[in-house]
Amino acid sequence: MTVLFVGARDMLRAPLAAGLLASAARRIGRDDVVSHSAGTEAAAAAGPSSHAIAAAAGFGADLSRHKPRRVTSAMLEEADLVIVMGDREQRWLAREHPRAHASLFSHFVAGDPRAGGETSRIEDGGDSLQRICSEVRDGVEALILQLPEGARDAYAIAIEQRLSGSGGRAVPLSAADWNLIEQWWDRGIPLWCVLESLEEIEGRDPRSLPPGGGGRLTYITPMVEERFHAWERGRTQTAPRAGAEAPPPENLAAALRRAAKGTDEEAGRLLLEMAAKEAASLEDRPDSGEAQRALIERVTGSLHEGLDPAFRGDLILEAERHLADRRDSMSDEAWEVTIRRFVERRIRGIYGLPEP
């Protein structure tokens, strides 16, 4: 089960929460839990300050190799649980990613330094830093007690909470409701299809609803199906035609330049600067899309090879935990390829690069 913490700069609160949740999950035997962090204003910067790293270490989390990254739609779609660190991030999510906001599992206010003008004091260390770390720790300890048993349970809990909210009172799920949820999950119906359908019936006269039963999910089945099929049609219509060249990645040269400015590693910065120049030279080529995709893959491979060995090891362990349920169905060769692809996708996320 993947948990994503969304903070502001992804420099302290969110990565600390992700690290503490991972430790707490291991402590109670939840090896299936994989936690990440990202920020609404994050850039591929050098990382947390030395004061923040030291403070986090005092609470049991290692941020020394953490690289801030910006929240993307892909991250939100891959997460089974999305948790925002405070009200500002919740408002941002509601504005920029309303469907992800609709399925928020939880949010807690954890000492947003911008609210009290404490940013500089946090970067210099001091009581404010310790207080924020304490609030994050307390929030995670409360969260671990509410953590669903798995991704399917998280899906069901979100539906149950919205169903109860629709009528203003708790509505226990029936056996028929659970059967529907399992069918939707197995078919890959996105959670937002169900939640938007529940929102649609809020305030409606029960006599206008399809036959179903008091407050049950059978009311919304036609709406869920309609949204799901429309979503599937949209994906089919926007997919490239067979034999047609897909459009080139948008603003690849600019993305590479931003990544170069945001890294303090000399070798990585030079690599990204050279790649940005090459990307700009490819824009007018007839095969621009294919050439730029190949460039992204080449740059990702070089960044992968240049990673600190310990950090690369952490990414591989993360990939193995995340993909553990697929291991038995794969050959050793296929497993190695899958792990590498997962790690390289994480690297692109860290540097803010588009997918090839």
C-alpha cells in the first residue's frame, strides 16, 4: 500500500512523516506499506538544511539523502492514500487536483512555518524546528492506528466515509455493497468515479433515484458505470494511433534546465545542462518525439548510474517492497527489468523530468 504525504517544499514535514510512517509500519509488521513525500512548491534542490537533518535524526528519520520533488498527477494516481500536511496543501490540492482531493484519506496541521513567519528560524534550527518535528511524530503515531489493512481496504473506507457523509449519518455497508466495491476494485474503476457519483446524489429526492435500497451503493451503479466508460473512451481517444508518432514531451529543454539549476551535484548538473541543449536542438526535427523520448531514457540511465550507492540501494528496496506481490509471476530477468524501471521512474520524479 502506497502512502503519499503532501507538504509545501518537501524539505521537512512531509519527508519526516514519510520516514516515521515507514519505521512505524515496520514496527507493527506492515511490510506492505511504502511511504513517499512531495511538495506543492518543491524544486529539485540540494535537500533539507543540516539543522533539519539533525532534528529529524533525533526523531528517528534519516533525511540526509532526501531530494525534494514536486507533486505530480502520476504520484497522486499511484498513491493508495494521500495525506496533506496542513490546510494550505489541502486547498492547493482542491484547486489543482480536485479528484485526488476528493479521495483524501487524512490531513493534519503540522506546524506550517509559513503561517507564523518561522521559515528562517527553522532553517537555523531552534525550538520551532523541534516543535514541528514533535507535531509530525504525534500525527504519524495517530495515523498508524487508523491505517487501512491494504489498498483495497483504503478504497472501501473512502467509499464508506463518503456514503455516510451523503446522508449526514453513519451508513454501514451491506454484503451487497461490499460485493460491488470488490467488483469495482477488481475492474480497476478509479475511486473518483464512485465518489463523484455519491456526490451527485447528495440532496436528491430518494424517489428520483434508481431502485436500490436505503442509502446503498446500488443507487449509484449506473452513474459509476457511465463515468468509468467515459473515462475509458477518453483514454482510447487520446492514445496515439497505431503507427502514428506520439507528440514530443512538453518543454523538455526547460524541464532539464530547471533540473540542472536545482541540483548541487556537479556531474549531474553538467549532464542535465548538456541534455537541455540537445533537447532544444531536437525540437524542429521530423522525429522530434522519438528523439526526445530516447534522450529522456538516456539521461535517466546516466543519473541512475551516478546515484550514491546507498541511495540506489534504498530505491531498490522500495521497489521490491512495492512490487512484491508480482514477484512470483516473473522470471528473474523480468523482475530485474521491472525493478530498474520502477527506480528510473522514481529518479525522473525526483528531478522533475517527464516520462518518456
